[in-house]
Amino acid sequence: MTLDEALDKLEGTSDPIAETDAVQALELELQEWSDSAREAQMIQRLSHELSSCLQSSHAPLAAVSLTCINTYLVKIATEPAVIDAAAVTDCLSSFLESGGLLEKLADAELSNGAQAALMKLAQLACHSSTALPKASDLPLSHFERVLLQRGLRSKLAKTRQCTARFVAAWRKERSGLPLKPYLPSLVEALEDTDPDVRDAAQQSLIDIFADLALPAAARNDLNKEMTRQAIRAATVDAILNAISASIAEAPLDGHKSIFSVDDVPAHQVESEQELVQLVHRMLPYFEGRESEENWQQREESIIQLRGILKGGLSPQYANVLAGQLDVLMQGILKSLATLRTSLAQGTCRLITELAESLRQLMDPHVEQLLAALLRISAQTKKLVVQASVTASSALLTNTSFSASHLVIIEQGYSEKTASARSAAATQLKVFLQLHGTAHKQAIETGSAISLVESCLSRGLADPSPDVREITRATFWISEPTFPSQLEQIRNALDAASMRQLDAVNPRAAKKSAPAPKRMSIREMIAAKSNNNSPVKRPSMPHQPIMPAHKNSVTDTSPTASPRANGAPRQLSRTLAKSSTKAAQTQAAATDGAEPEKKLTDRFADVSVSNGDTHEAPSVIANLSRAGKKNWWAVHADAQASKAFAASPSDSLDEAAAVLDSMLSSLKEQRASSDNIRHAVSASRSFGDHSSETLWTSETRLETLLGAMFSAAPSFDETMQDSLMLLLRELVLHQYSLFGQQVAPLIDFCLSQRSRSGIKSVEAAAEAVLDEWAELTEPFAGLECLRTSLSRNPDDSTEAAAQALAMGVEAMGKILARLPSQNIEEELRLSRELILRALNDARHPQLRQAAVACLVSAQRSLQNANRLFELLADLAPSQVHLITYYIAKDEENR
């Protein structure tokens, strides 16, 4: 039986059993199908008949048809060039029509075969589209369109779920598949009404974007798309955390790592001419800017240079390579400045190996490389930072002394990022360890000693605990060499800094006993519940025995010892009673101790600073209010809904006219409630991706925001309230397009809270900043917020303190969203602002906000001991109070 006869037999019957036999016979003939017989008419007949059989309600016929379709697609997909594009498109239409392969994905018995057939169909569409001009309607475009309309947007939840999984599988099979057509629909599925569809979409996005070969820009597109569609923060965080974890844990076998020496093949150089030719062949790759075309060639060149060093260089060849560094240096510096982690790491490793192999031959290039390595140490990528610090240390260790190196190191202390200043501190430590004693006279007779003094003074006062810790160690390393200069630096320190410096003096005669391990909150509560004897709370790290402090819960009598005053016992009783809500008094445990007050009274006396203020109710209220809208936000929702219902914007042109009119009225100080109502409606009507040009054209949104921030203070109470309502709608629906207006937004909210004097506007500022804290990308948001709060240091008035407190509370909300592996670094960067609020003696609301911020951070950190170590220098009463609220927060949650 020929293929034509088998096909005629199938076309001539309508009995399901006979059709099943005919399809089986057709499959046997398809296995022997020759290339010359693949005519467009035959393909059209086969596609039509097999599609009809696949849609049959007779289960055996549908199953046999699916097997035959896979055989058929294997035949035509192996050499698609011999098939006309129109025939391919007709084949796609037949198998993807209603009731076809997409619907069979949802059938448990046929899903595997359907996915295999879809994969072959996708392969056919890709291959047949390669040779066609881009302007034509490509088969691949047709396949993508149908997959979106009938798959991801199907009315059947099971089909949407299976299609989302198929897209991820297809992307894994074909890494070059464009993601942009599918990204909006996959992100939209994260908010699908069916939970299985939501789970499938989330897992598909994780599988797609955890691919190591995917550029960072693609992950940025994912983040922007989720922000644009206002996906819930919990879902966004779960996806981004899972992607980060997958990338961190992924093996590097598929991508040659240039950070590991073992992965670099050794290369033996046989002659000077060969070495020179190798170097000159690399030079064209480093010309111009880095691009998708040349970055891999640059990486291969770095690997080749490292291979030469690994193969071993004779002194003769070492001199030749050192001479070639003059022409290679610009390329090495460009590779250092790359945003590609593997290339930057490999270049740092190359510099390390060059220093170890060439030693003093590297002297002419040290200053240039040190400055470049300091610059890249300001990156957020920890692997690159670590590699740059290692390379800097290798350069300083293996090259000759030069006082000019101190100039570069001193400049590093002026960097804005803590990681760069920490790298500079490490470089200073290495420099003084190597050259401090050996070149003492050269350092003291020139200007180098003033640079050393400047670095040490700035390092000891640096906001970053890491920088201070490294600098303290450097201080005591250098103290025997430069005793008089360093004694002056020590005497200039404040009492707390001097105490911290002396605590790490390795030559101190008396060593302090190691601090006992601090008990967790639950351990203290459990110990108190199981044993009536008092629970001894371990002391703070720098004080083996805790002295009594003013305004603490302990007896302040000068004759009372720390054990006699009962401070540990009172804390343990407080923690135990906070879980049982008991407020009964008890007799003092020792002679002379006063009876305890009621729970609320005792904690009313505990202040997080040196003032006596009643903190407990306000802090608990701040914590319980987290995640809830204030009264103004509820009012704003209702008003915005009314505005949208009354005058919805029907077209982009109409919305553009509304926004331009709003902008003109703001500039002319004549804005009205009608302008604002129409602008609110435009914000709600056009908040999706398709209308992005409405807001970005001529920077319309950024210009409108700037005009609002400038004009708002000049309007009356009613208009300011209305403008805040519009601002909140823009934050909710267009935040991903704010661009350069994010920092001004924060400044504006802080200003409105501190200067307006209008209760509704102050509440509005709090509501807008709360919405922003929920939507912003955590790391960028914290950086902007810290900068804004640092630019507004004035807290002399009650209103200004309220504004600062609002900012600190917003900081806590963002910290709570961070993954646990990142929060320590962000707490270090935020420490100065938090402690400023925590130690404010005049404004209790600032202290309350700081405590609420720290409790929010603890939700992510999950380690109270580590929290106190990161903060450092807290008074005992502060530690006790924060511990109490952490316990209360754990109970409430």
C-alpha cells in the first residue's frame, strides 16, 4: 500500500474503528516517505486528515492519530527547506485549531504526546522561518500568535496551565527563542483566577530566567513587567529569590569559568615570536566598546593569557610579556570595567597571576590597576568585589614600595559605597604590613605619613562597621612603627570609639573574658516556664558584667551590684509575662530590691534613649498597622473610583490631551479639581503595557510629576489633597515608568509631611510613601530612601521629626521584604540613620519608628543576636526594649 492509497482509505471512511486502522497503515507508509514526495498538496491533505482524526471523540483514534502526527512531523521537520512556507503555515493552522494539540495538552493520557508534537511543530516553524525575509508573515510568528491566543489566553484553565509549562520547556530546548512575545502573558497568568495556572506560570518564569546564558537585561525586563502589572509583592519576591538561588547553586560546567585556575588549560610558549604574535592577535578584540560580538573573544583572550602564565614562563619570556603589557593594558582595563561577572572575575584573576609571576616587572602598571580595581570594588556583585580585593593585595604584595600608592588608597576612602571603602581599608592594611617598618623613614620624611593619618582617622569614624573593624586592626599593626602619630589619632577619638579601639588591642595586658552565647527569646521564656528560679540573661559582647544604667528597669542605687539589682530577672519575667498577659507584682528576689511594677508601668519607664517616655503602646500600634491602609488611603480609593466611573478615558489621544492640559494648568498655577479628576481617570484607564507610549512620549509622566512636586505647596488644602490623590494613583499604576522622579517623589513626601501643616496632606504623604515602599525594588528603593533621609537631617521641629519617623518606618517595610542573605549588608548601610532615630532624646515618635523598623528587619533576618551585633553600641535598656517587641511581634504573628 502506498502513501496515496493509505490516505485515500482514510478519506473514504467515517467509521472510527476503520479510521483507526487507516491511520495505523498511514503511519507505516510515512516511515518510508521520501523527500521527493513532500509536495505542498500532499502536506495539506495529510495535515487536514490527521487534524480531523485528532479531534475525534473516539479515544483510541485520537491516541493513534497523535502517534502518527509525531511521525509525520519528524519527517517534515528534519528538512524543512524543501517545504513551501505556505504549506508549513497551513500545517500549523491545521494542528493548532480548536480541539487540536493545545487542547490535548490538558488531556492527562495524551499530554506527553501532544507536547512532543508541539515541540516538533515549533521546530518546524523556526527552521522554515530562517530563510524567509523578516518582512513577510513568518510561520514562527503565526505559531507564536496562536500559542498566545489559544494557549495562554484560552478559556480553559488546564490549557493555560499546560501552555505555560510548554513555553518553559520550549525555551529550554531552544535557548535562542525570543521571550518578549510571551513575557506579558506569563506575568499576567501570575494573577490568574485558577491557582494551578498561577503556580505553573510562576514555575515557568523561574525555569526560564534562571538560565545562566540569559543576559541580565532580560531579568530586568521581567522585574519591570511584574512591576508594570502590579503583581503582588509576595509573588514577585518569591520569583526573584528563587531565580537568584538557582543561579547561585547552578553548576558552571556548561559555561567555562575563568575564575577557577583548574579550568584554564596550560599553554607552553616556544619562542618570543610566538608570544608576541599571540598578544597581537588579541588586540583587535579589545578595540572599541564591549558588545555581544566581542565579549566572548575578550574572555577567551584572558583565558589564553592565564594559560600562558600557568604553563610557566622563563625569565626571558617574562620580560617579553612585561613589554607587551603596554599594548595590552587598555584591553585589561576595559575587561575590568565590564558588567559581565565571569569576564570581570577572570580579569581580576589574571592581574593576580601577573603580579605573582612578573613581580617587580609589574611596577609601571600598579597605580593604574590599583585605581581600576578600587572602582570595580564599588559593585554590588560580591564575587567581583572579592576578586578585586584579592588582585589588589597581590599587586601590593609582589611589587615595589611607592608612596604614590597611598594617594590612590586615600582616594578610596572617599567612595560612596561601603564595599569600596572596605577595599581601600584592606589595601592600606596590606601596604602598612609590608612597608610600614621596612620603609618607615621614607613614609615619615615625605607626605605619605599625612596620608596614613588621614586614612586611619577616616576609617575609624567610617559609618560601615566592616571598614572600622579593618582599620582598627591596621591601627594596632602600625602602632609600634608610628607611635606618636597614632597616639594623636587615638586621643582625638570620642569615648565610645576609643573604647572600641582599645578592645581589639592585641598587646593589652589584660584580656577580657569571652562573651557567653546569648540565649534566644524562646529559650528564656521556656526556661522561666519550666523553672521558678530566675533566668540569668547573658551579658552584652563588650561587657562581661552589665552595669546599671540610668532609666533602665534596674535599681539605680550606686551600691547595688548587677546581680542584686535584678536586671536579668526582671527581663526574663517581662518576657514570660508578655506571653501570659499577666501584670501581677512579685516580691523582689534579693534584699533591698523594690517590688516590681505592673508590666505596662515598668515598660513605660524603659526608654530607647536617655529620655523617660511611654513607648510601648505606640510601637505596638506601629507594628500592628503594617500592611494596612490609613484613613486617607481608604478615602482616596473611594474618590478615585468615583472619578474613573464618572469620566473614563476612551482613547490614548483623549488621555494625552487630558494629561497635557493638567501639565499646563500646573505650570500656570490654575489647576482645578476637574483637571485632577480626568487625570486620575487616565491613570486608571491606561496602566497596562500597551499604553506605555502615552506616558513616556516626550517624557510626559516625568514632566507631570516634576510640575506636581513644584506646584503643590502653593495650592490650598483642598487642591493639595487632590494632587496627593493623583500622585497615589500614578504610583499605583505607572510607577515602573517614574524614571528619574523616584528620588524627588520621596523628597516630596517627606517635605509634605514636615511642612504642610494640613492633617489630610500629612496622612496622604504617609499613604503614598507606604504604597511606594510596597512597589519599589528593595535594593534600589533603600538606596534612594537613605539618600533622601540623609539630605533632610533637620529634626528640630515636631513636624520634621514626624517626617523622619515616616521615612524610617518605610525603611523597615522594605527591609522586611529582603531575602535573609542580603539583609545584613543593607542593615549596615542603614545603621547610621536607624541609630540616629533610636537615640533621639527629644522625639519619642522617632524612637518608636526606629524600634518598629528593627522589628520589621528581624522578620527577615530571624536572628536577634546578629541584629544587635550589626547595630553595636546599644545601651542595655535599648537591647531589652527591642528584645521585648521582637517577642511581642512573634506572638502576634
